[in-house]
Amino acid sequence: MSAVPLVPPAAPEEPAVLRLRDVREADVAGLLARYGLRFVRVEDGAPIPGSFWGESEAGIIAGAVYARGDTPLHSLLHEACHMIVLPPEVRLRIHTNATDSVFEEDATCYLQLLLANLLPGFGIDRAFADMDAWGYTFRLGSARAWFERDAEDAAQFLRELPHLRGLPGGMRETI
């Protein structure tokens, strides 16, 4: 009988998704600023303030979006969009968890896909793939199918938000 070396089990691999370190942080900060949000870069390896999911997921506190270099871009945009969907006076009260509303969650997902096109190096096609790889679940089986065939209610919800009218690069141009 030969000895079998004991090798620790491999850590589960995270899906290959684009992360903050893959784009220019100035582009992220500029995009968030267009919607009245502040981008806060967290030191790599440090806990992310306001992160609902922990680990590398983005965090939100009072109009600021927190992320490290390993934060997935879809997570950063998703949390930012939670804040964008809320009226500015409500954003200041947010810490970690933005909403329990299904309508706001759907609008957040829809908006994060639209804003992916405004972030150089990301884009909506990659956002679809990254959301699917990360495990977002949609009735039609994929982010693209939901966006193209089942998200009219989310788009309508965004169109009806008075605080998004007239923003630079705002919703009127994209929805």
C-alpha cells in the first residue's frame, strides 16, 4: 500500500467576473458622481463597510459606495443603483441594506445593466454574463432573457421616479 499525500481541499473558486481592479477607478467615481453618490476605495483585504453580503461585495452607507480592488463590478453597480433608485433624502439613512421591495430590487437590476454600458471596459453584455456567473436568478433563466423579455415593469418603475428626471445622462436617455 502506497502512501497518499494529504492535500487540503481546494478553496471553491469564485466565478471569473470583472472586478474594480480591471477598470479605471476614476471612471467608476465619475459615473457614481453623476448620480450624487460618492465612491470610497477600501484597502485591499480590509472589511468593506456597509457590505450586506460581506467578503468582496460592495457596501453602501449614506450616499457612499464602498469597494476594494477585488469587488465585482456588478456588485458595485448593483449597490450604487440601490442608492440611485432611492430619493436623495432617503439615501442618507441607508446603511448596508437598501430595500426589501421587489419593485426596487428589479429596478436596481435593470439600472445596473444600463449603467454597465456607461462604464468603459464593462458594458451590458459582460454585465449579463457576470450576473449569470455570480448566481443572480431570474424567472427566464438568465439576466439577458429577463432584461429583454420580462423587465418592462422595472423600466416603468424607473421612468416614474421623479428624482431621476433631468439628471445628466439620466433615465430619459436610457429607458
